[in-house]
Amino acid sequence: MANDEPGDDDEMVAEGDAGLQRPPATFDFLLQTIFTQALMALGRVPNPITQKTHKNLPTAQHFIDTLAMLEAKTAGNLTAEEAKLLEEIQHQLRMMWMEAQA
């Protein structure tokens, strides 16, 4: 159940991440998160923890498939901007995945 009262989880985040704010829980942010994960799996951006790039094409394909699933499950329920972002991200990742196959 959601409520507007701060709970133990909120207090733990506030104490552990002093000064940091959570990003908004939006569809756009979800897409950007999956996109970033796919970019890491494609070896296009370094892992923020290790600072190293590593190519893992099965994982990249999983993220691309996840975006396709989200597109199917949300059909007719997205704003024009959300639908365009989802389409563009998928296109970019598919092109990068094809390049990575070579």
C-alpha cells in the first residue's frame, strides 16, 4: 500500500544517501535505465562500478527484448512522447546490436 507518510525505507535512504535525491519514477526514466543497461551490455559505456567495458550480447538482447515487451504491453497507453522515445531507443539498440554481431 502506498501512503505519503515517510517510513523506515525513506529514512534509511535519507540517512545512507545524505544530500542525494531519488530520480522520478517515470516511464521515461525506466526506458533510460534499460537503455543504459543495454549500452553497457553492448560494450558502449563502461560499468560505473568497475569503470570497464564488457560486451555481453545475450544480455544486450535481453534488454532489447524487454523493451519490445514493454512496447507490446503498453500499446495505446503511452503519450506520443513516450511512444517516440521507446521507438527511438529500440531502433538505436537494434542497430548497435547488429554492428556488435560483425
